[in-house]
Amino acid sequence: MPNASVLEMKQQQVAALSEKIANSITGVVVDYKGINVADDTALRKELRENGVEYFVVKNTILGRAITGTDLEEMKSVLEGTTAIALSKDDYTAAARILCNFAEKHDNFKVKSGFLDGKVIDVATIDSLAKLPSKEVLLATVCSVFQAPIAAFARAVQAIVDKDGEAAE
């Protein structure tokens, strides 16, 4: 039986992880075995640059953190090596980065994930990974709004040019 200090430390880890998960809009659980230090470092750097928190977690700690929540069905994938990527503000970043990494590394596998507090399957994670980033989506929306205005400006300019020719 573990001593009281070890038990208290593990309870704190479970509480901290539960809070991180609750404050995240999306998360991806992966099996990270078989990647080398250089690849892991590059992956962590890319995730960090995109605002994604990524860390290795014990299956029992993660299992206890999701007990009693809507994410409890993720317990079925908690075996082997497990790491989790959490994002507080970008729905696609973790899925996009981790799925791209998994394509290039045979042993690295996406196990499961969640979106807005609901468990999603690997196919849904792959779909999220294919969506463009938030910045690209915003640029697309801006260009859609800008197109009618630009067309209107060209039409007004054409009228002004035509009237200028008629006056001569």
C-alpha cells in the first residue's frame, strides 16, 4: 500500500489533469512508443508554437481524471504508452499536428480524442486534421467579404470612366 504522501501526490496529479481537460476545448490521446528524442523534441516544439499542451501521462492517472465525466469511454484505449495533447482555443491544431506526425512515423498512433467534452473517434480526428488552421479560415472569410466590395468598386470606377469618355 502506498504511503500517504505518494497517495496525496497522485491525487493532486489527477485533480490537475482533470482541471486541464475541463479547460480544454479539444484533446488528442496518442501512443507515442517508438519515436526518438529528436522527433519528440520537434513534435513538442511544433505543438507548443501552436498553443497545444502536450505531455506523457500514466494510464491510471488519466483514467481516474476522466472517471465520472463524458470522456469515461476513452478508458478503453488507455494501455501501452500514452500522451495527451490539449488545446484551449484551437479546435484543429492538435489533431492536425499529431495526425501529420503519425503519417510519417509508423509506431506513433492516434488512439482517441475529445471535442467540447465529448469523445470522438480516430476518423473524426482525421477529419479535424484536414481542416485548415484558424488563420487560413479567417483569411478565407475576409476574402469572401472583400470580393463583393471590390466588385462594387470596379463597377463604380467603370461608370466613372464611361461618364468621363462621354463628356469629352
